[in-house]
Amino acid sequence: MTEFLSTETAKLRWRCRRGMRELDVLLITFLTQSYESLPVEQKNLFSELLELPDPELHAHLLGKYKCDPIMEKLLQRMRVFSSD
């Protein structure tokens, strides 16, 4: 089971590499410091967020989109790792 989690985390780490340096730093820092403590539902949402194009993901993190409460809770948790 640990091997699976390590592989999953490695794949997510690769997906956190983006075209925007700000996103790279925020996503990788969040992944390494907070991801493992997330409930499964929020882990799945994090994976869904990584599917978004950089500008849309960035806008979500800036709070420019209205989200459902569960997604907003995850985004708030991620904003803590913002470098601004």
C-alpha cells in the first residue's frame, strides 16, 4: 500500500509542474506539506484541479470563481501556501 501511495504522490508531483512558476511553488509545496492529511474527497478534488489549464487554476486560487463549499475549503487550504 505504501508503494502505491508513493507512486501516486510521484505522479501528482509531476502533474504539479506547470508553466507558471507561482503555481509550481504553491502546488508542490502543498503536495509535500499537506496532501497526505487530506480526506479522500479532497485528494480527488486536488487531482481534478490539476486538470485545469494554468490560467483557470490560477483564477481559482485567487478566488475569482465561485465554487462549491468542498472545493472552496480545499482552495482555502491551498492558498496558505501562496508565495504572494
